[in-house]
Amino acid sequence: MELREQSLFFEEELTKYTVPALNDEFLKYSEQIILTLNLQKVTKIDSAGVAFIDEMVTKLKLDPNNSLLMNEMVEIAYSTFTSAEIQSVKAENKLDFFTQIGSSSVNFIKSVRDGIYLIADISYWSFVGIFDKRGQRKGSVIQQALFIGVDALGIIALLSMILGLILALQSAAQLRQFGANIFVADLMAVSMVTEMGPILTAIILAGRSGSSIASEIATMQVTEEIDALKMMAINPIRYVVVPKFHAITICIPLLVTVSTLIGIFGGLIIAVTYLDLSATVFIDRVFEVLTLRDAIIGLGKSYFFAWVIVIIGSYYGFNVKGGSEGVGKVTTQAVVASIFWVIILDAINSLIFYFNV
């Protein structure tokens, strides 16, 4: 490096091996007036050399188009690696408050519209699918029933037993103080049939089957299998969703019944071992307290829970964006939304049927 007549001359290599030493030497000249950088005698240059040139141009406040004298080899390397022509990205202007409200409102209306369309499609094709099996895989309903019902039976039975034991034990500790041991049967019968059995089953299915439905459909959407079905004139709703809808409709009353019976059996264990009640007295009291109305309410709302799980899982699956990361996001959203709406529907049901009781 040499300074002559306000020009800084470079010779031989301008690479990552020579740049550190050249930079130290350049600092000696940086306070002087330099108008041009002469690189015509440079024999070798790499990206580190180009970055060094850009740094000198910036510090000396030179115009790259007029202050650089280069040979052909340096010119090609500089035009390839220079960052001088890269334009800085301007940050997007933040939307004002009213624009955000408007955008959120439009997105909400669009989501509601898409949800209504999806509910209509699933309801129509599920009804048609009872009489016309075209557009469905052979044995798909049985396959889904085994996955949704049989495979979930173990975890539902286990949790129902634990819930029944806990609910009866906590109640018994209070009831025995007033000599009201027998009323543990009332509490177990009504709570398990009308509330705990259906909602426990629905929450387990939301986490187990709802996530499976959302992830399966989302994966098919990302991998363009849904588009392939449409290209083959196969309705995706009829092919993918309807078998799941039929399967969960068949399985949900059976699962709720098993959950209810095992939960009551858990209460029976506590009544016999902790409250010194006989099994006969407990069972007679259960049948005396329960009414047909309670059973219909418990099983009836379980259908709505099941349908909501399938619809929400399908909605998020069909509206996935992005790749594998998007599949994970919609799966999580589907489970959270399913559990949320199950609890909301249960609260609405309680207000409708028990508000005046």
C-alpha cells in the first residue's frame, strides 16, 4: 500500500490473509486526503478484499463509481461481492389502531364464513354418506372407529376411575360429618352422568383425536394431497372428514357410557371402604336418583362435543399455512379451540337445562 498524489495504490494480493495488515496500514493514511483507490496492480482478491474496499470507501466517503481504478479481474470480483449496491430494507409502517380493528374484523368475518361453509359441507355429506358410500375408502369408518373409540378406551377408563375415586373421596370427607353418607351416591350418579362423564370423554378426545384430525388434514394440505384429490374429482370432505364424523358419532355414546359407569364404580369403592355403605344400598340409591332426562342430557350433549371436535380439527387442518411448522401450529390451535368450545357448550347446556331446577 502506497499513497501518491492523493491516490492510494495497492499491489499483489488483497485477500483474507493480507487484509488485516493492510487495514492497520490504512489507518495511518485515513486522516489524509485520499480521492481515489488504485487497484489496477492487484493480482488476487477475494470477498474479504472486497469488504475491505467497501470499508475504505465508506470511511473516506468516496463515490465507488468514480474513485475506484480497477483491472478486469478486480472489477468482476467487486461487482459480485460488494455490498454498496444493496439497498436497506425499510421497516413497514405500523398500522394505526382503527386499521388494526378493521383488519381483525374482516379476518373474523372471513373465518366465520369459512366455518359456516365447512359445517354445511360436513353436515350435508355426512347425511348423504349414510346412504351413499361413494367417495369414501372401503372400511374407513371402521378403521376410524377403532382409532377413535377402541384405542381411547383404556385412557378414558383409567381417568374416569381416578376421577370417580377423587370426587367420591372429597365428597365423603364432608358428608360423613353430617351423617349423610348415602348422598355420595346421589352426587356420583348425577355428576358422572350429566357432567363429568361427557366432558371428561370430550376433553380426552379433543386432545387425542382432535389433534390427529387437524395434523392429518394439515399434512395432506401441505403436501398437496388435498389438491390431488380435487384433481381426481374426489371431494376431500367426503373422503377424509366424513368417515371420522361417522366414527366419532358411533363411538361417543359408548365411550361416555363406559366413562360414567367406571366413574360411578370408583365412587362405589369409596362408599364401601370409607363410608361403610353396602354395595346394594349404593346401587339402589344410584338408580333411584337418576332419571331418563339425566341420561338423555348427558348423551345428547356428548354428540355435540364430538361433532365440534371433528369440525374444529378439520377447519384448522384445511386452513394451514406454511410447512411442517404450520402443521404444528394448527394442531395446537385445534386442540385448544376444541377444549374451549367443549367447555362453552357444556356451560350453555347447564344454563338451559338446570337454570330453573
